[in-house]
Amino acid sequence: MGDRFRDIQAKALDLSPEERDRLIGTLVESFEPGNTESPEAVADAWAAEIARRVVDADAGRADWVDADDVLARIEQKIAAAVAARAG
């Protein structure tokens, strides 16, 4: 990595936790320029979604998938992608 990156990184790490949090938010927003929601609004939306999912799980309306099965599927997809790249 270049000197400019290392300089910016060092300066960012010298910021307070609050300043780093703001910087992270700004950088993340730069990847989604049309996103106008504040980090707080996004956190609130996720909290509501989590609460909804907990209610569904408690009511028996959720389909459970074994973590080992999920990880095996992910590993298969990664292996397929690697094989496809290798050609």
C-alpha cells in the first residue's frame, strides 16, 4: 500500500472512538451514495427486524436451518467459485 494510505490510516487511528465512528459512517455511505438513512435509522430498522424475527421464532413461524448445513453450503459455493476461476 502506498504512503498516502498509510498516512491516512495513521491519522484515522489517532481519532477518538466517536470521530472514528463518524468516519466509518461517512466511508460506508460513500459506497451507497443514494442511501440517505442515518446510521441510527439503520440500527433502528435492524432492531425492529430482529424483534420481528424473534416473535416469529417464538410463535413457531420460523424455519430453522442447522448451522453445519449452512456452513457446508457456503463451503460448496466457495469451492465451486474457486474451481470456476481456475477454469
